[in-house]
Amino acid sequence: MASQLLQGKKGIIFGALDERSIAWKTALAAHEAGAQLVLTNAPIALRMGKINELSKLCGDAPVIPADATSMTDIENLLQKSMETFGGKIDFMLHSIGMSPNVRKNIEYTGTNYDNFHKTLDISALSLHRILQSAMNLDALNEWASVVALSYIAAQRTFPGYNDMADAKALLESITRSFGYYYGFKKKVRVNTISQSPTVTTAGSGVSGFDVFLSYAEKMSPLGNASAEDCANFCVTMFSDYTRMITMQNLFHDGGFSMTGVSQAIVEDEQKLASGV
Ligand SMILES: NC(=O)c1ccc[n+]([C@@H]2O[C@H](COP(=O)([O-])OP(=O)(O)OC[C@H]3O[C@@H](n4cnc5c(N)ncnc54)[C@H](O)[C@@H]3O)[C@@H](O)[C@H]2O)c1
């Protein structure tokens, strides 16, 4: 994306772990579009990941650790970001997801509730915390844009996606609810992008992920949306060209969500039935 769509804008990107991360690609695309960035992730992810590499690629963007479940960390992040930028923030990407139940292969029907709480806390309530802290600190400019990443398991059941499905449903609900209040108060917009399955650390942790990926590819008229395409869509959502969109869940999935069945899936089934 060569245009300077985000020239003069300042934003925080949460969740770039490595070069496969959707947040990593979004940081690169936002930097290329002219934005000034602060990068953040959980302290443990900063130690294990490669964020300093990304920082160099984004004009030595400062890296500020923040566990998204800690109000203190988030407030510190927002305050330091405003000091760095010399002013308020224009956009934020929430690209955070983790389920201990998924990690430990604990099935949905036999869930561990401590883990379940952590899933909701990290993957959904974190958005509420970020928005509440931003509102308390008056950290966002008018017409600022906040985007969080979701998945269609919020609307339809995908076995193996486990309690992340409930976390995504909550994330989308917080987007609508907080988007209402922040819109009236400060014209801040809040949206989720519901992305195709994408090969990343978080994505690949879901059981049966490779099948999700190939099934979605066959079901989607445009094919699966790549992480790069998602990054470009995020840049568009951060820009002034989308300033009247808020409280929405926007499908970025090559048409998957609107397709009942595709010819490719029908043919697969026919082959199975005929034993070929
Ligand atoms: N990969 C997919 O198939 C897919 C599809 C739709 C939506 N998404 C969503 O996109 C987002 C980004 O995931 P990704 O696929 O790029 O994978 P990823 O593993 O690269 O990113 C997940 C990030 O969450 C961060 N994180 C976890 N716990 C945290 C905490 N306590 N505090 C702060 N950060 C924390 C991780 O460090 C990591 O950087 C997630 O919300 C994910 O659910 C992914």
C-alpha cells in the first residue's frame, strides 16, 4: 500500500509476536501508510518474540510492554505513548487472543473454569480495559479508530475453537456497547474485523486448524483473506475514509460468511460418495 493514508496519525499496535502475526503485518502497513507507531505486547511475549526487529522496520517505533489483563500496564502504556507522540492517539489495533483451554487441549464440554476466565480476560475483557483506560485518560483524539480482530466462531460453531468462540462473541459485544458510549462522548469509533483463518501462532494452536483453513478456502468465492489483506483493511479502518463506521463486525473473509455451500465442497462430497 503505497498511499500515505495515515500521514500524521499516531497509533498503538497490540499483539505483534512474530512476522506471521496479523499485528506485525498491520504495523508494517500502517508505517508504510505514514503513521507513527508504538508497539506493545505482554512482557513474556516481548522476551520470546521478535518485536525489536519489527520496531526497526517501523522507524524505531518504541516498544512498551503491557499485559492486556493489567489496568496498571495499560494506563502506563497509554501515558507513555502520549508522551512519545507529544499528543493523543488516533488509532489502536487490539490483536490479542489466548485460551489456556485450547493450549492444554481441554475440551469445551469439560472446560476448566479458571482457564475459561483467563480466556475471556485476555481475549475480550482486555478490549474493555483498553477502552476504559483510554476514556479515563482522555487518550484518544476525536474520530480515533479502534479495531479488534474477531472470528466467525462468534456467530457459528466451529468444533475445536473452544472457549475462544465465547471470547469472540464477548469481544464483538463489547465493541458495540463501548462503541455506543465512546461515539456519543468523543466520536471515537470501535469495530471488529472478522478475519479468515490465517496461519499464525494463535491460529495454528486451534485443533483441526489446517482443515478450517482448506475448508474456508474452498467455501470462499475470493479464497481466504491473507494477513497482508487484513493489514490493509485495518489501515483503511484507521483512516478518515471510514470515519462513519462504528460498532460493526466487518467480515473480511472472501465471502465465506455469506456462502451456504460451494461447488468445490459439493464435488468433494460427490467424490467421497462415489468412492473415487
Ligand atoms: N489466525 C487466525 O486464524 C485468526 C482468525 C481470526 C481472528 N484472529 C485473531 O487475530 C488476533 C491476532 O492473532 P494472530 O492470529 O495474529 O496470532 P498471534 O499469536 O501472532 O497473536 C496473538 C497475540 O496475543 C498476544 N497476547 C496473548 N496474551 C496476551 C496478554 N495477556 N497481553 C497482551 N498480549 C497478549 C500474544 O503475545 C500475541 O502477540 C487474535 O485476536 C486472534 O484471535 C486470528
